[in-house]
Amino acid sequence: QVQLVESGGGLVQPGGSLRLSCAASGFTFSSYTMKWYRQAPGKERELVATISSGGGNKIYADSVKGRFTISRDNAKKTVDLQMNSLKPEDTAVYYCNAVRFYEGYWGQGTQVTVSS
């Protein structure tokens, strides 16, 4: 059974940090590109960061470049998103996504709220 389980969300003040983690099971994690998306209320889902299967290539949305860092541990089957210098506009539900060719899996999401 394929599972992606996100954790680490919560309430943080502007300028603060959070680290999201996504634990994978039920598929060959090391063969999949991993992505973090987010969706704010009333907005479309937005791709935040991508990491290649081996971890050597990383791509970020312009809105988070320099503040967020994606990483993965293929031995532990986890992908993390370190979020620094958080802004109120980063408030959203964050989703973990695994993709390989035309196959894709999603987690259930974790809420991140940036507010004073």
C-alpha cells in the first residue's frame, strides 16, 4: 500500500522556521522524483520545490528561492522541506508528491500557518 505521510506543520511567527517531513512507503522511493506543493485558500496548488531521485538536482519556485531547502534520504525514504524566513504568504497546506513517468502519489497534506 502506497503511503506518503507529511508532518511538521504548525503555527509560526513571521521570520520563523519550520521543517516539514514526508515519510514514504509502499513503492521504490529512490526511483521517484519528489516534490513539495502548497495550496492556499482560494488559490491553485503551487509547485514549491523539486528534488531528483538521486538528490543531485533541486528546483525551487521563485517565491521560495533562498529561503526553502528540499532534501531527501533514500535510505530512510523521507523527503524534507526546511523553511526559513517564513512570511504570511507562505500560509498554505503543504503536500508531498512522488512522481515517476506518468505515475504519481500524494500525501494528505500538512497545514502551515505564518501569523503573529
